[in-house]
Amino acid sequence: MLRARDVTLSYGGEPVLEGAGVELDAGQFVSLVGPSGSGKSSLLRAVMGLQDISAGTIETPGLARDEIGILFQDDALLPWRSAVDNVALGLRQRGASRAQAREEAEGWLERLKLAGLGGRYPRELSGGQRKRVALAQVLALRPRLLLMDEPFASLDAIVRARVTQDVVNLVESEGIGVLLVTHDLEEAIALSDKIYLLSNGPRARVSHEYPVPLPRPRALIAARTHPKFAPLYGRLWNDLSEAVEGPQPAREAA
Ligand SMILES: Nc1ncnc2c1ncn2[C@@H]1O[C@H](COP(=O)(O)OP(=O)(O)O)[C@@H](O)[C@H]1O
Ligand SMILES: [Mg+2]
């Protein structure tokens, strides 16, 4: 569903990525982690077609442009439109009648546990609720591939756990492929089928790839206590630390 190979990308001659690649099959949840500034967001924007690459290929076989959805850290809700109108907007732009768009939007708000809040304006909603509206807005357009750039970073731990669990349930039931950029290793493991680690920039590439051996359907809290969670966390932590600080000298025996 997504094949990015040997991607090289720079800003005004300043190299960011060199030879980076990621692959994602239909219905897979894939996370991209890496040091800050390594080029995670840049790679995601390139996949979205918002950023030129200077070498390599990015293919989304079998996917139409409008089957790719994207969710950024800062939601893009229009402050002068109610929640339901924000969700309905994209549906209207795709040709749905006013009544039909509204009905579908209400349905998505309900699925995201916002029933009864459709009439509120974004400023009248909590951070978690706004994130849910933004998700409803994206999911209402029925993406088959969803790109997310640290979308949950601004939420507190409990709200974040609830929203991410709902996202997992929805993408599992809808069979949506997801590419998530996050700097949270626990979140990456709990959510993903596969994790890519970008090396430190400039000229970052994918230095490691980890399959996540946890069962689906996934209950995120249970995933964190699964016996395979901690060993993978340890490997990721070490590899990320090395990416940031370079190889660590072996400790001398006492
Ligand atoms: N629009 C831009 N113009 C110039 N440099 C940029 C731009 N966007 C990002 N960069 C630089 O590219 C590098 C990678 O940025 P980014 O993709 O945002 O990294 P990450 O998401 O991994 O933190 C950083 O050094 C950043 O300063
Ligand atoms: Mg980023």
C-alpha cells in the first residue's frame, strides 16, 4: 500500500534524509521513531506529496490520492464551525448533500464518543474532544491509509490512552493502514505491527526495523504488560540512544 525507497530529501541544499525507506501493507500499523530533527515529519510530508524528494521513489500502489488521510499534532478545525459542521465539511466537498453529510458526520462523532457534542464549537471542547473531532473529520472521508504526525502529543496520559485505544479499535475494524510518527517508544510498541527507527541526521536513513510480536486485536494497557513488550522496549531504547549519542563504550568489569 505504501513503498518509499531510497528517499533523499534536503532543504535548500541542507541534507535531511539520505536513502530512507519504509513499507506498509494494507491494514498494517507502522510507526516511525527517531531522534528529534532526523526527518520523520519530512518523510511523512513527502509521502503525502507535500514535500519534494531529490532521489528515491514513493509509491502508493492501488491507492487514490483521496484515500490518504492525514492528522497532524495541531488539529485543523475551523473555529467558526461547530464540531458536526467541521466533520461534515469534507463530506460536502466530496459531493454529499447537506443532510447526508450531517447524518454521516453525526455517526462519526458518535463512534468517537462525542454523541451530543456536535453543536459545540472547537473552543467549547477539551483537548481530547477536539482530537476526536479531528479524527472523525479524517475518518469520515474513509481513508485506506492514514498518516499521523505526533497527533496525541498534546494530550495528557489518561486521555491519550483512551483516544489511542479508540483509534486502534477503529483502524482494526476498518482495516486502515497507518503510518504514525511518534517519539514515544511505548506508544509505538503498543500500537504497531512494525516500527522503523531513523538514524540521527543529517543524512538520516532507516537504521533498524522491528516487527512487533504482540497479538491483535490489541488492548493497549494489556500490551504494555505482555512478556514481549519489555525486551523490545529495551532494544529500541538502546538503538535510539546510540543513534543520538553514538555507540556507548562497554563498561569495565568491576
Ligand atoms: N521547511 C523547512 N525548511 C528548512 N529546514 C527544515 C524544514 N522543515 C524541517 N527542516 C529541518 O529538517 C530537519 C528534519 O526536520 P523534521 O522532519 O521536522 O524532523 P523530525 O520530525 O524528525 O523532528 C531538521 O533539521 C529541521 O530543522
Ligand atoms: Mg516532527
